[in-house]
Amino acid sequence: MPRITPRIEAEDLPAPRLEGLPPTPEPVIREKWGMPALVFTGTSVLVAGLGGIEIGEIVSDAFARAAFLGWTACAVAVTGVTLLGTGFVREASAIGALRSVDRLRRDLASTNPHRRVRAAKEWVHSLPEAPTLLPAISAINDPDAVLALLRAGPAAALRVRAEGLGRTAAMQAVAGIAAMPSPGLAALYVAWRGLRLVRQVAALHGLRPGVFGTLALVKRTALSAGMVAGAEMAANAAAHAVLSSPVLQHLAGDMAAAGVAARRMIVLARAADAACSPVPPEG
């Protein structure tokens, strides 16, 4: 029986090189406006439009009565509108800055190395350490090393300063609770001090939140850390009024509440720092 030899076919054409596919850019997800944003925008347009018409009619009537009254009304209207516009621009800038922090955090957590390095340079460019950090970031080829550099450098320094603000707020909370005559006033003081601490940490990161910016920041930083302490002291007001409280028992209860409030101020400072920092947490 004849032996069958294997058949081998070879091509003279050069084989293509086996190269990896180039990294594809990640799709950008654009968030649509929700119902609260639409309602707020529509209400703002109505208030601004109808208010402008009403102001125009008032100025026109003032000019019809006397030129002096007309120019006075015009100056008052221009001053008021300018102040309102300045406040609106500041609020919009503060909210835009918070959204920029979210965008940078997404870029730094991205798997795209170019996107991560670009976000790192953009954030470092606004820091005082930019002259020394920018060349170091440009010389590093590993995106993970860039993220580690940010965590060990400017992010760690800002965290230490935020914790310092938290310790200062904790001492002030203890002193304020000791000076307050009632648990209800102590609760209000703790809540106010928590809001002020959030704004201080935001200013530390270069943010200047207004009213709506502060509300958005409070939503992110879990202000309940300070609010819960105030709520607990307010809930204990009835117990202080019903129970017989000697001086020693009163002081012990106040010191325990002050210790809880102080601890939560420090936790609130750390939470606000994490919310204002674009560097994503480890893990």
C-alpha cells in the first residue's frame, strides 16, 4: 500500500505582523437633564422674564412722572440686576467646579492611560506644586505610578490640612456645647459648625461654593455625620428635663455628647476632603 505524504502549501507573500489593536477611546456618557433641573430652569426663566417686564414697566412709569425719578429707578434696577447676575454667575461657577471634580475623578479612574495622564496634568496645573509635579508626571510612563504620585503628594497634603480643620472644628464643637444652655441650641451649633467645616474644606481645594453649591456639596459629603450628633443631643433634651440631673451627671452627659460631636467633625472633614478631591480612593 503506497504511503500518503502530507501536503504542505506555502505562500510567498509576506505574513502580516501580529500587533495589538490600538486602544479605543471610552464613550463619553452625557447625562440628560432630570425633572428637578427642568423645573428649576423653567421657574428661573419665568421669574427672570416676568421680573424684567415688571421692572421695565416701573422704570417707564417713573420716567413718565419725572426724569429724576426715571433715572433713579433705572439706576436701582441696573444695580439690583447686576448684583443678582453676579450671584448667579458665582453659583453657576461653583456648581461647574464641582462637576469638573467629578469629571477629573472619572478620568483618573479610567483605564485609558492618555486620559488619566491628561486629567492628572489638568489638576496639578491648578496647584502650587505644579512646577515640580508637572515634569515628574511627564517623565513617568506608567499611569498607575502617576496616580500613586498624586495620592502620595498633593492629595495627602490636602488630606492632612483637611484633618487639621476637622480637629479645629472638633475643639470648637466641644467648647460650644459646653457653653450652650440647652441641648437644642447645641444641636443648632453643631449643624452650623458642620456646614462651615464643609465650606472650609471646599475652599482648601480651591472651590468657592455658594448656597446651591454648598447644598450639592453637603449631599456628597454626608453632613449627617454632624447632623446626627445634633439630633441625638436634641432627642436627649426630654431626658434631661424629666430625669433628676445632679451637677456631676449633667457634666458627664454633656462631655459624652461633646466627644461624639468632636469625633464626627473629624469624620466629616475626611468625608468632605474625599468629595472635593478628584483623586479616586484606593481599591
